[in-house]
Amino acid sequence: MTHSFDASASERELFVQMAREFPVRTLIFTFGLPIFALAQVVNGYVNEGSLALLGALALLTVAFSVHLTRYQLAVYRRRGVTGRFA
């Protein structure tokens, strides 16, 4: 896929560009994991699970989602920059 890559774009603008080019991957990594964490918390609460463990799971899952999204953004930026010189 060819895309118009702007190396001077802010992270937010770059995220929007990445989301337009790879909508499914961006949706899963950015919103799918936190939704999964929320579902696990609700499930654990309904089944009387440990709130400390549920909170830790939710926190770690959201942190992982943020880290994974930032990594994908860095890969997208790198491919855009190196693609211009290839």
C-alpha cells in the first residue's frame, strides 16, 4: 500500500494516518484490549472475584495496549521514513 507519509506529523496525526491505513489492527490493539479488560472485570465482579486481581488485570491490560499501540505507531513511522529512501 502506498500512503502519503508526513514525517513532521504529530503523534495524533500519525495515529489517524495509521488508523486509516490499518483500521482493523489499530482497532484491535488500541480499543480491543481495553474492552477485553473491561469484560473481564465485569465477569469477575459478577462471579465475585478478587477486586485486587481484577484491578491489576485491567491495569496491566490497558498498559499493554498503550505500549503496543505506541510500538505500532513507531513501526508505522519508521516504515514511512525508510520507505521514502528505498
